[in-house]
Amino acid sequence: MPHLGNETIKAELGRASWKLFHTILARYPEKPTAEEREALSSYIYLFSRVYPCGECASHFQKILKKFPPQTSSRIAASQWGCHVHNQVNSRLGKKIFDCNMIAEKYQCGCADDGDDGATEAGTEE
Ligand code: FAD
């Protein structure tokens, strides 16, 4: 895949992608089924293949080889996600994030029972 070639756009894409990535992991089941574990693992590997910045995708694939996705529980998955993001941070010379902050930082505004809490069209405040 081609390099985006524009550092600002690449950084914006990165921020948006990490936000979704960590929010998915923070919402992952505490006790996932085998199917849920497979779904998360597939998602992560596909994400690493289709990520639009080629240089980033290729580096992230190397990180995944070294640190395969941890899918046994919400905590394992979200801490793993924090760790691999820190691997990227370290390569880019960025600050290492405190992984104890993950649960409070990544909330989606959704109910915990699968109901996404959305209101009927037109009734939202
Ligand atoms: P980001 O790293 O985007 O982080 C956004 C916010 O997430 C931070 O402000 C902080 O609040 C929080 N955060 C930071 N670290 C963590 C963590 N460990 N866990 C949870 N939350 C955290 N850019 C390149 O130039 N080269 C690359 O090779 C490259 N590879 C990438 C690979 C992937 C898979 C992704 C998603 C992005 C990649 N990027 C790469 C983009 C890069 O990681 C940043 O997103 C971009 O540089 C913007 O950085 P930022 O300082 O705004 O914070």
C-alpha cells in the first residue's frame, strides 16, 4: 500500500485508528467465547493488513509477530493493546502511556448489555 506522504494526515489517521482500536478492546467481553476470541484476533490481523499507511502496517505486522493478540479477557486484550501502542510510541520517540489509565480513558458511551444506548431518531438532545 502507498505511503500517505503527509505527516499531518498520517497522524490524524493514527489518532482516529488508535481511538477505535482501544475502544474496541475496552468493550471486549470480560469472559469471551471461543468465537469472540477468534473474531477479535481476526479483526486485529486484518486491521494490520488493511491499515492505509503502508509503513505503519508493515511495522505493526512485525509487532504482532513478536506480541500476538491477547484475547482471553477484556483486561488481557486492553493491556495488550496498550503495550503494542507503546511499542509504536517507542519507535516514534513518543511518551510511553501508563496502561493503568486504559479503562477510564476508553469509554464508548454504550450500555454494557449490548444495547448501544442510542435514542430514537429525532429524540436525541
Ligand atoms: P497517538 O499515538 O495517536 O495516540 C493518541 C492518544 O492515545 C494519545 O494522545 C494518548 O492519549 C493515547 N495513547 C498513547 N499511547 C497509548 C497507549 N499505549 N495505549 C492507549 N492509549 C494511548 N506513524 C508513523 O509515523 N510511523 C509508523 O510506523 C506508525 N505506525 C502506526 C501503526 C498503527 C497500527 C497505528 C494505528 C498508527 C501508526 N502511526 C505511525 C501513527 C502514530 O502511532 C500516531 O497515531 C501519530 O503519530 C499521532 O500521534 P499522537 O502523538 O497524536 O498520539
